[in-house]
Amino acid sequence: MTAEHAALAPANLRLVLRERQGSNKAGESLAIVEPFEVEGEAGIKVSMAPAWYDLVGDLQLRLAYDTGEYVLTLHASQLDELRLTADEAIAIALANLRREHGEPQVAAWHNLRRVSGRDDEVSSTYFMDRAFWRTQLAGHPQGLVVAVPRTDALLFAPLADAAAVASLRQGVAGLHQGGGVDYRLSSALYLFEGDRWTVFQAPT
């Protein structure tokens, strides 16, 4: 058994968000990315069927697992091997996130609110923590406008706070571009309302 295969266990599941350039998926769902080919060694084409899902706007959710040395892409066949649905794997990965990096915390950031755990580098992952957003929504039932422009930045404002929403509208593109290719995530704004994510402002 390889070290990679030994690491294929629920406790090692992770999730990350990435930018799907050119996409603007209006409503939230887990739409699995179709298998595709990449060029391997000696120019040989290799088929890939990863557990990647177009989520909403230009956000793509990718399941992965931690071997202790590397974080590797989880393939759809490995999800079957674990006997987990995508939703179940995401729930486990979120529990692992909270265990390693803590519960999401909210702090004031200019006239906005910033969400993070113990490590800012994975702040964007809390976008998937629906229990957290439900708690925030309870205090702002009109809805929450959320920006996730970089992997290390997750910001929100109540929809009812017109000035804060205007700041998000004006600032999200600059925050997105400022992330560079390694950290850049989404140039869109999202609305959390009625327990669902939709695009509030289209990606640029």
C-alpha cells in the first residue's frame, strides 16, 4: 500500500475553492467537472476525472486529501472507494477544517466584516460553512452579501447596509486582482439568502 493510498481516509479529506475563469454559474449546485485529458510524461495523454465541482459564479470546489507531505487531488473513483457522496465528503472536510483551524471568527474590517480561522491562508474555505452563514443570517434576515476575492480573504456585509455593500461592489475587483495568480479566487459578489447562494454581482 502506498503512502498516498494509506492517507485516503475521511480524517484526511480537505476542500479548496478555486477560480473557474470565464464561468458565471447563476445558482448554487454541485456540477461535477467532466473528465478531461492532460499531457503527461513523454507527451502521453492522461485522462483525469477529479472530484471537482462548479459551485456558483466563478467558484469551483475541489475535494482533496492530505498525505502529511502533500495535498493531493481526490479523484471521483476515490470518492466511490470511500463510499461517500460529494455532500458527505464536504461535510467531513469542513469538520476537519474546524478541527485544524478553528471555528470561523468575525472581525471588523473597515466598514465590512472579515471571516477567518487560525490561519488566514484557508479563510476562503469557510465560504462552504453553511452553519456559520445561517447563524449570521439570523441577525440579518434580508440577506448577506459576500466576497471571496482571494484564498486568504472572506468578507461580508448585511444586504441592508447600503454603504458596506457599495464598498464591496467597488472593492472586490481590486482585491481579486491584488491576489495574483497564486491567491486570486473570485471577482464576483454572492448573496446568501433563504439558505442558498446566488450571484449578486457578476464576475469581471
